[in-house]
Amino acid sequence: MISFFNVSKSFAKQDLLADCSFQVNAGERVGIIGANGSGKSTVFKLLLGLEHPDQGQISRPKHLRLGYLPQDVLHFRGRTVLDQVMDVAEEVQTIEAELSLLADQLELPLPEAELTAAAQRQSRLLEEYHRLGGYDLAARARKVLAGLGFSEEDMERPVEEMSGGWAMRVALARILLAEPDLILLDEPTNHLDLDSLVWLEEYLVRTTSSLMLVSHDRVFLDRVVHRLLELENGRLTSYPGNFQRYLKEKEKKLQSQWAAYRHQQEQIRQIKRFIDRNRARKDRAKQVQGRLKMIDKMELIAPPTSPDRFSFTFPPPSRAAKIVLELKKVSKGYGDQPVVSDIDLTIQRGDRFALIGPNGAGKTTLVRLMAGVLTPDSGQLLLGSGTSIAYFAQRQLELLNPQQTVLESLQSVAGDLGQGRLRNLLGGFLFRKDEVDKLVSVLSGGERSRLLLCQILVQQANFLLLDEPNNHLDIQGRRVLERALETYEGAICLVSHDRHLINGVANKILVIANGRVDMFHGNYDDYQEIWKMRLQSPSPLPETESYRSEPSSGTKKSKEQKRLEANWRNELHRKKAPLTRRLENLEQRIEKLTGRLDELNHLLAQPDTYENGGFFKELHLEYHELKRTLEAQNQEWEEAALELEAIEESFWKDISNSCDSVQKKR
């Protein structure tokens, strides 16, 4: 479908891409990963023709239809949201216009031959209109918009009223509705809440379009892509499988590289010892010269290197009182529009909350209230004795002075820490030498995130309020942040749509919707598998077996409730086990097939392959046979996955009905 062959690209004397080659075939879903600034977005711009390679070739079919979602905020004007999305179906609109003209023409008193020709043309156009989905275009557009979080009222609003994040969703909806041959998505999850993100995952897994996406969301990559391309130090490496498979293969590769490097170094040491022992002996002169030539001819293996990564851990915070912060009947709105109403919430020492909910539900407002940035319209917000708060704002310039340097910004919150100590700390966050004198106003989003995290580090607070702290961090940065938060000893309130981070950090989930907050024990997976399903059920469980939100005072589950939950989990595991094993076996087969396809892709991308007609024919036949087999295996995997989903849904429905019966008897 599309291929890079030995492509190189430089900007400002920096080699972003050096002899990079890859190929994307029909139906493939490929992820691109790498550190911020490594060249991921540049790959997309080269594919689109927005940039041109310094060397190498990029080839794609002449009539390939591309859909591209950039990171930059897009702006639309002059239409409703629904009309803007439907406008992408140009062929459908062209046919509609011609059908309208033909309808008028067929009502005129024309000669029979002309009427017959017009009727035949109308019939052919109606067939094509049906094939392109013209009859249900509006319904499909509404379905896509609903999946991305738009209400029916939003769909009829002027598109220019949408914020930047919602405008990006409009752009994404246009791409999904158009169903191009190849979809290019650059950080598509940045502007989505969790529900929309999960919907997009499911949509992309089912789409027939090929897909290339840049993302730092590890769960998203795990669930969507078949293959990963990693950009590192200007080189591009292909790994079959999803993100978890990549981590394993990457580790094996590094171990292999280190083993080869150490083996060669040992060889060199032995040769040099021989030379040193025998240099003065005339009878060994020939052997010594041979050893010297051996070293000169060696192709030296460099030790594995990677770009600089920042790393940190939070120092032990001062001990807070048992109750860190308490909200009593707190309400806040903007103008006549209430955002949160009568919120009762108690945060205790050791609580690690993840705050989730739809975009616009009030997550940032609630965090800003707790941080003291906003004052409630009514109610009380009480800090516990000894509570000290550090706040990471989603809109980073709320907290950073753009006219200060990096060093001055850290000094403003660092108390009496000396400049030498601050420079050392900033070095750990990749601000080195003259970079500490850069103005905050010229920092990238990732640099501002690192600076804010450094500020939080020096404050040694015992309560962290983190509003999307990993939005501008690459995968490695997110892993560093996750490890630091896992070992942090204070209380945490985290707003994030990174499910991997939430699962690693949170022990409670706060769900904000319709102006109220509900609290659930566990991490995000627990919320999805147990609590959310229970919430969606029309009738609640009895209180002793309740899956409803726990009181804000932090009441613990009863032993009976814990026992029931454990029994339910065990029973569900027993029912799922055969299908789970079948899925694992299919995944192994798919990975093996994908690996061989990658090898064939590499061979078919080499010009030498085509010099031997017989060899090319064998490769070509094997390639198409593998593609058919892979499609069949993927189809079998999807059917098994749907069956597994149906088992889970049926199981929890049966549990719900059983509990309803218990409640009625009581």
C-alpha cells in the first residue's frame, strides 16, 4: 500500500531519520513510538507529501485515499457539527446533486430515447449511492459522533462554538466516516475522555482501513496495533505484535546487543594480552603482527545506547493528619451553569484517587477547588492539620510564569535550597547547562511538564493534585512518572485518561458526572469489570452486597461482600478459561504469521529480489497465502473475543438478576 525505502531526513543539522525503511500493507494497523522529538510526526508529513526526504524513496498508489489527524488544533466554521462531518462524503454528495438534476429531467416532456437514457443513468447512480452508504450516511455520522462523546444537541450546534479539543473530535469523526484506505492518527487520544477512547479502540479494531498511529498510550497500543515501529537515534526498527510484545522483544534485543558487545570486548582483551606478553619476543613477531591486524579489521560493536531519559523519585513527605482534605456540600458553577453541586468528599492519608468522567463534567474544576485556585460558591473545604498540597495543572501556564527562566521558576517554590542543588535537580529532569536559562515561554509541552514535576518534587508535599500530568510525556516519561507515584507515600488525586497509569497508581476511583461525585474501591480495571456494570444495571444490589459507591467517609467492605466478590470473580474466571486459552493460542499463531510477513515485506522491498523471477514468484505466492491465513486467524480471534465478551456480559447480568431476586425476597 505504501512504503519507505532508505529514507533520510534532517532538520537544523539534526538527523531525524537515517536510512529508514518500512512497508504498510492493506488491513495492517501499525503504531509508531519513540521519544518526543524523535521524528514520529515527520514520518506522517513525509507520507502526506508535506515534507520531502533528503534521500530515499516514498511510494504509494496514485489513487490511495488518506485520512490524517494532526496534533495541531483544527478550526471549522459555517456549519453544524453534523453537516461538517457529513461533508467528507464527497462522492455521495456529487451523486445526490446529479440525482436531483435527473429527477427534474425525468419530469420534462423529452423524447423517449432521452428519457430511457436518463432513467438508466438514475438506476446506475442509485446502485452506486446504495453501495457508498448514502441512505444511512446521516445515521452513521450520528453514531460516530455519539461514540466520540457528542450529544444530539451538540450535533446541531455551529461547529465554530466547539473548543479546540472538541474540534479535533469533529476532525476525527470526519476521517472515520470517510473510511479512507489509510488512516494516519497523530496522538488521537489527547482530546478524548475514557469512554470515547474505549469506543475509538473498538472502532479501529473493526475498521477495514489500514492504520498508522502515533501514541504514547500503552493500553491503546496494546489493543489496536498489529506491529510497532520504533524511532530511536534516527533509526527505525520494526517489532511484530502489540506493545507488550514489543517490550519483551526490545529487552531480548538489548540483552543480545550487550552480549555481543561484551563478547567482542573479551576477545579484544585476550588479543591485547597476547600482544603485551609477546611483543618483545622475536620468535613471536609474526603472530603479534597477525593479532594487531585482527584488531584493525574488526568491525567494532558499540555498546547499546539510548537518548537521555529523566528519572526521579519523590522524597518522603511530612506526615499529614488522618483526614487530609474534606469537602462539605461544595458547589461551583460559572455564571448560570452549575458544574459541581453539593459535593461531600473526604480524602484520607493513603488515599490514591483517580478522578474520571466525561470531558466537561468538572474534573479540572474539582481539582482546582481542592488546590485552592478556585473558591466554592457554597459549602466548605477544610484542610487537615499538616496538609501541604502540590498541584500540577493541565493548563501549565496557569502555574508557570512565562517570563521566568527555568532556574528562576524552580527557585520560586524551592525555599532555601541552594542554586547548585537546584541545578543538579534540573539536570535530572534534562535541563542541563545553559538550558536552565531558557524562558518558560519557549519551552515545549514536554519540557513544561518536566519543570512542573521538578517543582512538585522540591515542595515535598503530602497531597498531590495531578491534572493530566502525562499529556506531554512520551512512553518512557510516563513509565518514570508511574514508578515515582507508585512509591510516593502521600495522598494522590489524579486526573488522567492513561489507564495503565491509573491501574498502577490508584486504589480508588472517583467518578464525576452530572455535577455529583461517586467513589469506588479499586483501580480502573476493577471499576470497568465490576462497578460500572453494576451502575448500568436498572436495579441496585442489596446494601450488604452492594456494588454502589462507598460513603465518602471511607467505610470498608464487609467480609460477606468481599467473599461474594471473590466467588464471582472465580466463577467468571472458570467460565472464561477455555476461551482465554484459545485466544492466547491464536495470538501466538498471529504473531508468528506477522513475523514471517514482516520478513517477506523486507525482502519484497529490496530491488535485488526482482532480479530473480523464480525467487520473486515464490515470495509473492507465499506472501498472499500468508495474508489469507492471517485474515482467517484474525477473523477467528475476533469471533472468540466477541464470544468472551458475551460470556462476561451474560455472567454479570445473571449476577444482577440473582441479587434482584434476593432483594425482592427481603
